[in-house]
Amino acid sequence: MKNSSRFFANRECEYYPCHKGIEEMNCLFCFCPFYLREKCPGKPQYFEKNGKKIKDCTACTFPHRPESYDVIIEWLRKQNQK
């Protein structure tokens, strides 16, 4: 896929690819906008450590899939309308 305003593959990044199993890795949302949210469209795992619930997104590929772009943009748009 060609780099554009909807897709960016940062192949020069020392962590690229940060997730395995994705043919077209979209780095546009390198830091997932859903990370700090309790509910998200991805499939994070949760574990408890020292009595705290911790969100582990290492196996989640949602923000890196090119087809997720529209869902993320729509969610961000709605957040800005509040």
C-alpha cells in the first residue's frame, strides 16, 4: 500500500513491525487513541498487578490495519463534538 494521508508504513522504525501477522502495517496510529479508554474496538487483554487492572494491547492489531482508519477517524470526530 502506498503512503498517504490514510496510511503510513514507517519501515525505518526500529520497532517495525511492532505486531506480527499484518501484511500492511499502518503506523499512522502508532499510539492507539483507544489505549486510555476502557472500551475499544480492538481486542486487548487485561491482567491485574499489585491490585491494578492493566490493559495489554500487544496482541491487538486494530489501529494498524488499514481498514480501521475510518472507524478511528469517526470515533475521534465524535470525541471532539462533546
